[in-house]
Amino acid sequence: SQQGEEDPQALSIQEGENATMNCSYKTSINNLQWYRQNSGRGLVHLILIRSNEREKHSGRLRVTLDTSKKSSSLLITASRAADTASYFCASIRGSRLTFGEGTQLTVNP
Amino acid sequence: DTEVTQTPKHLVMGMTNKKSLKCEQHMGHRAMYWYKQKAKKPPELMFVYSYEKLSINESVPSRFSPECPNSSLLNLHLHALQPEDSALYLCASSQAGLAGIGWTDTQYFGPGTRLTVL
């Protein structure tokens, strides 16, 4: 079974708006990663946040981690049509990378 | 070169066929992975190879047989598959072998092989 749960399952916004996706996990982690997947293709690593970090930025991406609530969020600012994809959080549990259920983001031009 | 390649892109096979999926990376990574992904679901780990040895088998049926001939190549041999095995099969690699707790490698994914079993 997958460790992470993400919400919303689907998100539709207009270009230029911000998109926020949330992820919850059940067990303690070493780090949490976010990946993007364009329709039917491989996953692309976006950002990794370690368990002792609370916030991390990379370009238009901002990730937060709250280990007390076992949750993380991914914020994409000034979204573009090219950001349309599925976004997955993934946590390291033991030696395994376990993915959340994912959020399907649609950015309308 | 940060690319993981997978062949073929698409594969259609009957339940009595034998076929193989191939994955290749030239990043010097020592861990390689097979995942299975059904439509609108997250990837599920199948196998992990660390330093060319099978480290993790997630209770995958024996009709799926992985092979790691060398540090750059990973194969998945398929035999007597069922229609429910139709899925996107993803290969990934990461820099270090498994290190247990504290393993923090980023995984690099290939584009996948879309498998249809008739």
C-alpha cells in the first residue's frame, strides 16, 4: 500500500495562478521528494527536502515539510501551461521510495 | 548524461509469449529499479538491484524475471503474463547502492515501456 496521500486529487487553474498540492505520510522519514510525470511518461525529480529542513525553494517551486504533522506541500508559483502534469510526493521508508497517490494539475492557457 | 533509456517504447504480447524489457544508464549509478504503474495510480516498486545484485523483490510473481548483466543494464524478462499485467513499466537508477536508513538518493527515471497483454 502507498504511504502517502495527496490532495487534491485533481486541480485545475489558469495560467499565472499559484498551485498548491499537499501530501501526508504515515511513518517517520529521512527525506521527502516531489516528482512530476507528464502524461504516460517517466517521472522527473523536482526537489528533495530532508527531515531536518522546514522549507526549500527551487525556481518557481517551494516545498514545506512539517514532520510533527507528517505532511508536506508543494507550491508552484506563476503557473504555466507546461506545468500540466501529475505530481507525486515520495518518501524514503527503510530502503524503499514510496509514492503518494498524486495530484493531477491542469493549467489552462 | 542524465538519461535512462528504455526499449521498447510500446509492447503488445500474448499470454503465451516471452519478451524482454531493456533499461540502460551511463551515469555510473549502482542502484537500478523496476516499477509498475497502472493508469492514474502511482508507481509501485517491483525490484531493486544494488551493485548488480538483487536486493529487493516486492513479492512479484515469477512470470516477471529481472536480470542485471552489468552495472549499466537492467532487463525484465516476461513470460506467461496475464491481461492485468498491462501497465507502464518504469526503470530508474540512483547513484549509490542501498544504504539502509539514511539513503537519500534521487532516482532518475526512464520514459517507460507501455505493455499491453492480450
